[in-house]
Amino acid sequence: MSIGFTFGSLGDILQLCQIGIAASKALSDTSGSVSNYKDLRHDLDRFVQILQNVVATYQEREHPEQLSGINFLIQSVCRDCASDLKEALDYFQTKYGPSFSGQEHRLSPRTIGQKMGYAFKEKERLQKLREKLSWATHSLTLLLVTYNRNAVRVNNSTLERRYQEVLSKVRDISEDIERQNVRLSEQHASIEVLITTSATASDHLDSKATQDQKLVQQISNNTSSVQELSAVVETTMKLLVEKRENETSSRSYSGPNRASKSHLLFEDPFGSVIEIPIEWMFCWEHFKIAINNRFEYQLGHQKVLRGEYVLEDDISGQEVTSLPWAQVMRPGKKINMAMKFQKIEEESNIVAQDYFCPGCRTVMARRPDSNDNLMCRMWHGDEVVTSEERYFERTKAFIDL
């Protein structure tokens, strides 16, 4: 038998087990064995069991560095015992051949002679092999027990270290969980506040929606009233317009010699009312020419030529020369004429325009921010209270013009 051995690994120990098992089987198959055969076979079986325990130890556990010395001793014992066992098996296989191979064979004189020679001549070799196996068995048993105990200690130390690591991690996780619980509590409180606020806002929105619905209902109910009011306002406006037109017509056509509605009424500063056919006038230039012709060879003709007069609406008092002719002039319209006078205020030396009322013969001071009418219903400005002498002076100045 030829087997290559490289001890120091689990495969080498398994090969050694196979050798021991083969030797034990060869001895058990050899018929006619005496007690020394049985003892050798028993020693081989014990050695194989120890090797199986070593194999189981190598398979089940890791090998830390602390047990490297014991591991080296186990490998050394296996190496020594393997070399002796291999040498004995090779010797017996070569010398005794098939009778020791473990195979079935016929009994022959030669086979019987070989077995008898083996029984009487190999006692010393068998005794040494048994002693070697016994020593290896005890050594491996002791080393295996020592290895197991030290492995248990190493495992306990490793387990304790791992336990401490796990405990530290568990503590860290516990602290993280506590911090998360605190954050969750704060978030829960914030969510509760938000829920309360949302509920309040929802109530406000519901109330607002109810109010809006009521307002929409009121608006829809008041739509007809608004429409009726609009119709009433429109009717009232029409009535006011008609009333104003009636008043204008009544004022324009009231008094003697005003029966014609196709004429334009013109009152000069002397109080004379003249009826002018509306067909004769087409623009303000024509009307001003007629005024110039009216005052020719009369007092104030020079002021009229210089344009120092004002034409006003008899009803509104508005100056009409700045408005379009077609907008102002119509049949029955009455236009009043007032002359302009200049005076110098005694206190401030400011030149102002005075007006001479053709209706009540009153001298008035015209101010842009005032449109109060006089007792004679002229709209030329605020009346200036003057003495009788001042009045006659103004009248004389007007006559001189």
C-alpha cells in the first residue's frame, strides 16, 4: 500500500483514520487469530475513535491563535503514529501478502504456514506497534481534552467580549429609542396643537360659509327689489328732466311779449329784453355782430367792441360763450348780458372784475369760487355792498363809456 502523507491538516488526519480502519479490518478478517491479534485490533479501534474525535473537533470549531500550540502537538502525534503505522502495514502487506489483505481466500498449506510464522515471529514487532498506538491514543486523548477545555475558555472569553459588544450596541439602541420617543412625543404634541387649530379654523370656515350662504340668499332676495328701485330711479330721472324742461320753458316764456317760442330772448345790461329770430343766427360770431349793432350809438359801445362783457344762461348762470352754439342756443332760450368793470382793491391793490347787473342795477364783485345769485335771479357773482355815492360813480363811469 502506498499513500502520500502531508500532516498538519484535516485531510491528513482523515487519511490516517482510513489507514487505521483498513488495518483493523485486515486483522478481523484473518482467521485463526490469537489474543495478540485481538489486542492489536482493539488498540487500532481505539486509535481510530480518537482520530474521529479529533476530526469532529476540527470540523465543529474554529481554531483561535491561543490554541495554536496544542494544535501543533496534535498534528505531531498524528504524524509520528502515522509513519509507524504505515511502515508496519507495508511490512505485513509485503511479507504475508493476501493472507493479511483482508480479502477472502482458500486455506492452503502455504497460507497456514504464513499465519503460523506471523504468530510466532512478529510478536515483538506487534508489541512495539501496540505500545506506539497506546502512547498515541493516550497522548491524543490528553491533548484533545486540553484542547477542548482551552477552547471552552477561549469561547467563553469570546462570548463575553461579544456579549459586551452586543450589550453596548443594545444600550446605544436603547438611547436612540429614548431620543426617538422624546421626538415622537414632541411631534405628537405639535400634531395635537395642529389638529386643534385645524378644528378651530374649520369651525370658522363653516361659520363663514354659513354667513356667505345667508348673504347670497339675501342678495338673491334683494335682486328684485334692486331692479324695482332701478326702475323707480329711472322714472324719477325722467320726471326730473321733464320738470326741468318745463321750468325752463315756463321761465323762458313767462312775462309779456314772450309768447313766441321760435325766438331767442336776449336781455342787455339796461334790462331790455329783445326777441331775436333763431333762424338769423348760426354761430357765436353772428350773435356778437348782432350785439355790436345793438349797442351802436348807445352807451357802452366801446366796451362791447373790446369784448368786455359776459353772456350767461338765464337759468344756470353759466357763461355760454365757451360752449358750442348748437348745444346752447334753442328756441325760447334766454341769454343775459353783463358788462365788466375793473377796480383796484384799496388794501391789496389787486385788479378784479366787477359786473353791472342789468336787472337790479347792482355793481358786483365776481369771484371764481362763487356762483351765488342775486335777488334779481342773476348769476353774476357775490354782491358788493357799496355806498350810494360809489354806486353813482360807477354808473357815471359806465355812462361815460
